[in-house]
Amino acid sequence: MADAGRLADAAVEARLARLDELLAGLESAPGPAAGNAVEAVRLLTEVYGEALARVLDVTGGQPAGRLADDELLGHLLVLHGLHPEPPARRAERAVDRLRPAVRERGGDVELVGVDGQVARVRVTEAGGCGSGCGGGPTVADAVREAVLAAAPELTAVEQLTAPSAPAFVPLESLLVREAR
């Protein structure tokens, strides 16, 4: 919840989306003014990142964990390479938060690990509809979104297929019987 004069989370998200649109437009615009504007945003971001790092230095890094719990501040810490937790731990927490809801629906989700910039997850969905039988969003989609939101420096979430249990075939059915 926002205090008086502060932005609510939805307002922050709207501004970030608009910023993305404006930067995309600037990056594709011809002329030096567009390039200068993009560079100005980059330099301002670097200076604010340095200021955030100095705040952490002055306070002995103590508030970093608490700051990281706030979604916006956590993203800023990631952006500037200051987040106190590695991406693998943040991805694991995202998966852990989703697991109870997935299990309620008869499935399961597990973070297998992070290799470079790729998280590997094993997702099983009830009814074997891992690829979205109804065409709507799947558990795998929700996991991908949650992991990349928690650890935006990761570039992908790879879904591993759960090993299928070997089918049981009775030995008798393999034996050829003579017709009588």
C-alpha cells in the first residue's frame, strides 16, 4: 500500500511499461537526439545504481535483505548487481511459493537447478496436460513467469519432462501361443 504522495504498485508498473515503450521508440528513432536521450537514461540509471550501492555501503549492507523483499527495490538491486541472494536462490523461492497451489491441482513443480542464465524446472500437471490441453495458460507458463520475475537476470526457464514410468507388460502377453 502506498503512503500519501507515494506511488501504488499498479502505478509503478504502469510507469515502467510506459518507460519501456518510450525507450523502444527512442532506440528505433533516427538522429542523434534519440541516441542522446537513451544515453541520458543509461547514465542516470548508472548514477542511481551507484547511489544505491553507497547507501548499502554506509549502512554496512544491513538493509539489503529487507530491501530485496520489496518487489520494486528487489528489481533495482538486481539491475545494479547488488541483490544479496543469487538468482538460483530467488528462483527456488519462486518455485516454492507456487508449489502448494500446483499440488492442490494434482501436479508438482521442482527447481532442478540453474545452469548459467537458464533455470531448469520439472513440472507435472494433473491429467498430463503439461502443454496446455485447453489452449490456456499452463502451470509451466506460471512457473516461467514467476521465476523470471524473481530472477530477471535469467534468460530462460527450461521445462524438463518428468521421466515416465515404464509400462508394465505381463510376460505372458509376450509369449506366442499356438492356435488350437
